[in-house]
Amino acid sequence: MSLTRPDLDALPAYVPGRSVPGAIKLASNEVPYGPLPGVVDAVTAAIEGVHRYPDMGVTALRERLAARLGVAPERIATGCGSVALFEHLFRVTCLPGDEVVYPWRSFEAYPIIAATTAATSVRVPNTADHAHDLDAMAAAITERTRLVIVCSPNNPTGTAVRKADLDAFLDKVPANVLVALDEAYREFVTDPDVPDGLVEYGDRPNVVVLRTLSKAWGLAGLRVGYLIGTPEVAGAVRKVVTPFSTSLAAQAAALAALDAEDEMLRRVALITAERSRVVEAVRKVYPEVPETQGNFFWLPLGDQAAEFAAQCERAGVIVRAFQGDGVRVTLGTPEENDAFLGAL
């Protein structure tokens, strides 16, 4: 007799981007320019206090984020990356059998979290151009639906939801269904028609926005994410967060990174400029590459995905294959991107 849940046998494990010694890694949506100024010093200083527990309320960081975003600290919850906050959000919204509607393909953690919280996944296929099918997502909402996820820009396809479409979608969602806007890649958005979820929808009681410091802010290895919702929703999430999950070093690094916003924006501008250059070059070989607003782009290669990734690896470049669907390629430095184009 199994000592663990038998339904988990069929659940695929989360697959991180691979690292191969000596190869260029373009598989994990990391930024390539190292920690922001001040982060290493802040972490080094924090290490001297690691024999003490960190502030469980993450007070200093929540207050800093609140001031930066123009919201009350009571509306913010922090966690071990935005993916952990999604786990907590599932817990505070869903009982066993409740439904969560989300697009597919999208962030691969969504179905894993749903299964482990005993929620029922309702996957809505993306459109032919690899974007959310918001009409179909709205139609998929039932009386059992407790949570709907909109990932914009969408990981791994890079497509983003424009304001007019999101306005119409949110107007269709019942007031008792929570909509989670996953904006992990918000800082890379350059399309003016793609809304800032907090600015445009932060006053809606059934909307919560999730963001991370792992991407543009360069803290992927320290795991800091945050959520903005009503005081009721954010407070419920803070109740179920694993105690002390935002470590002393992570909090110190986050505060230092936020002090370096100008440098973050400079680096983001480098990446978005490379995005335009590289995608234009890739489309000369694969015209089907969709528009992207993340720090990555999508090659819809279907069953050829694994072989394409293997060929890239043989050329010394690691990309992320989603077999049967496509390949996600992270933007790196110009030299790294040129190596990918050479492999292509």
C-alpha cells in the first residue's frame, strides 16, 4: 500500500531550466547581468545575523513596496517567489473539488499546485497565435470556479493581454471569483496597450496581482515575490504563508535591489532592445514566432521541440523545450544571443 497520494503518480514534476558546464544557459528566464548594485553588500551584512529568525511580517519590505506602489502595507503579502504565493492563493480560495481556470500552455506550476491542493484544473487552450483565449476562459467559469489565472506576459509563449480585452473579460467574471493577474514579467512590457494590472484593476475587490523580484530585479536565487490584493485576501495569504519563508538575506537583498531601480531599468532596456533584434532575426527562419513582451520568446515547433533543443545544446546553447508544443528561449547578453542565432 502506498504511503503517499496515488493521484500524484501521474503528476509531472516541475522541470527547471538545465545548466550544462561551459554552455550558454538561455533556459530559465534569468537576467544575465548579475546582481544589482548594493545587493551583494546587503546580503553579506545580513549573513552576520543568520543565527536569528527574520522578521516574519517582512515589515520593512512590505512598507517599501507599499510606498513604491502607492498602496497600504495591509494589501501586500510576500513569499518565496510568486510561485509560492500562488500555492498560498490556491489554499485560501479552494476547497477540494473547487475549480481553477487557467490558460494552457502557460506556467507549468499551475497544474502542479492545483493537484497538490486538491483543486480541479480547468485548462483552456490558447488561441492559434499562442495568446489567452479570454472568451473561452470566461465561458469555462462555473459555479464551482473559485480562481481564474491570467498570465500576462504569458510564460512560456510571451504573449500579453491588452487592456480592452482584459476589461471585457473582467466584466464577465462573477464578483465571487478571484482573478489572479500573474505579472512576473511586467517590467519587460513595452506595449502601451498592455495594462499595468495594479494601476488599472487594483480597485477591484476580486482582482489580485502577483509579481516577483526574481526576473528584472535579478534575485532569482533568493526567491522574493509579492502579491497585492484587498486587505482581506492579502491577510488570508499571510496567514498560510510558511513562517519565515522570506529569509533574512532575501529581505535585505530585496530592499537593496529596490534602491537600484534606475540600474534595473537600464538593464531591462538592454534586454528589450535585444528582444527586438533577436526576434526579427529568428523570424527570418521561423516566421511563426509570436509577439513577446517578456525577456524570452517562443518557437512553436510542436513535436520538433526536443530535437531542436538537443541541436542547440550540441552547439553549446541550452534552451527550454516543452515537447509537443515548442521551445522557449531566454534573452541573454548580445554575445549569448548571437551564439543562439548561430546555432539556429
